[in-house]
Amino acid sequence: MQKTFRTKTPAGTARSKTPARSKVNSQLKPRMKAAAARSGNATPKRAGSAIAPNQWLDDFLPYHLYRVTNKLNARLLKRLKSMRINTSQWRVLSVLRAYGPMSITQIVEATLLEQPTTSRIVVQLERVGHVLRRPSSVDSRVTEISITAAGLEAFDGIVPSALRHQALAFQDVSANEMALLSEILKKVERNISLED
């Protein structure tokens, strides 16, 4: 309970005086802020105040991989446009050239495209004569897709540009560093696959 002190004014009448709270608060606030800072619970900044950057992306490798991949694809896109082939079609042609006849499921796994997208791309490529669909010699229930002579010609018209862009991107990287990077990326992909 707060006490009230009575003093007399020059006129002799009584009046009330309350202790100076502002003085007490001014003494306590610095101590409270210091304690909060030490405990990691400092008072947050007011809304609208600038938040200091922490540069966390500098050490986030997926961000750098994304940037490298997109820059390389941007360079290759010009050549693809001149050949009237989009990036998804290029990815399908690339895996067919690399691994031979494949089913839709295998193409999906190799390109990481969605299955409906892959099926649509295969239809587009078949329409222009770049791929051929036929029943598998192992299982007639499975349809295999293979690259045709026309598809190979289109692929051969693009791959030199892809290899040239890669050579420019890695011009200051030694063969040993390239081999190490390739092994690291394969290991990272295996690790990610374990989580699927």
C-alpha cells in the first residue's frame, strides 16, 4: 500500500505528495535492458526499423548451384531457340542420347521432370521425328522411347554449345578439381536420394 506524506504549505493547509515514479523508472530501465541483453532477450526493435543483413546465402551451397545452373542454361537457351527446341525437350534428348532407349518412368527419373510433362514432351518430339516410341523387347507392356537420326542431328547441333559454355565456366578449374567436384555432386545427390 502506497503511503501518503502530508506537509504544510506556507498557508498552513495540508497537501499530498506522491514519491517521484519517473525517477525510479529512469533508474530501473537501464538495468532491465542490460539484463535482457545478457540473457539474449533484448527488447525488439520497433516495427519498420531496418534489420541488419547476415549474409547467410554466402555459405548456402544450393543457392550457388542454382545461380550457376541458371546462368549456364541462359547461355544455352539462345542456341536452343535457334534450333526450335525448348529446355525440357533438350533434357529428354540428352538422356536418350546418353543412356539409350528408356521408358517414360526412366526418363522422369533421369530428367526430374513431372510425368505428365515428360509424356507431353515425348509426344512433341515424336511429332517432329526426333524420337520413336515402340514396345519394349523385354516387356511388351512397356513403351520404350529412343532417339532417331533426326533427333541425333538436332542433338549434335546443340551439344557443342553446351560443352563450350561448360569449358568457359570452368576455365580456371583444374582437371583434378573437376573430377573432385563431380564426385562431390554425385555424393550429395545420393545423400538427397536417401531422404526421398
